[in-house]
Amino acid sequence: MALEWVVLGYAAAAEAIMVMLLTIPGLDGLRKGLIVVTRNLLKPFLSVVPFCLFLLMDIYWKYETRPSCEADSCTPSEHLRHQKSIMKSQRNLLLIAAALVFYWVLYSVTALVVKIDQLNQRIERNSSDGNLDPNIDRKKGRDELAVLHEGDDSSIGFICCEDA
């Protein structure tokens, strides 16, 4: 049973390292490659979620079937084993939580970094075209959306109220 915890620990460590590398300032040259690698690894790392749920059920099952060690019913060695089992369960629960949180943070950070890169490319494209007003593309997109949804009152209301 220790192998699955090692695998989960390595997955959580890899997620943490990728988040750290994506968020460290000054790695602009390396960041594009990291984004590609991270985006390609997000789908395989999604398997961490059901794996964590399986391990969480395993912890719960061990908790429910563990013999209780109360007052005088246990020898000192049984009591020590009981306490050790509880500590391992708590440690494993923290590892599960860390793996899930790191996956969520990695997904969110990757999405934000990709969005920032897209916006930077849009700004560069606008400035190279001589279009110094970044709102022109926004107005153009809003006008195109209004033409597409001329008969739909809700989309026109959304467009009108977008700046408010």
C-alpha cells in the first residue's frame, strides 16, 4: 500500500514544482515551454482526482474497521500501534488534500498565464497595426455580437449594460 502514497507524493511534488516555475518572475524565455509542457500534463494529472478519492475511501474503510483501543482493553504495544495508525491516516489525508489543491492551483495558474499571453499578443498586434486604442477591438467585437443577435433582447441588454 505504500507505493500508491509514493506515487501521489511524486504527483503532488511535480504539481508544486510546475506551479512554482510558472509563477517565478524573470523566466519569460522558459515560460512558453513550461506552458506547453504544463498544458499537456494537465489531462494526465487529472487522474490524480479519482486516485485521491479512492485513497480517501481506503482511509475511511481503515478507520471504520480499525479495532478500538480504549482504556484497559489494549496492551501498550497495541495502543502504540493504534496511535501510529491514526497518525498515518492523518498524514495521508494531508497528502490527498495537498495533491488536490496543487492540481487546482496548477490548472488555475496555467489558465491565467495562457490568458495573459493571449492578451499580451493582442496588445502587440494592436500596437504594430498602428491601432493604439485597445478598446477598438472590443467595440468591434461588441458590434459584431450585436449584429449576430439582433433579434435577441437579452444579448442586446447584456451588450448595453457591459460597460456599466
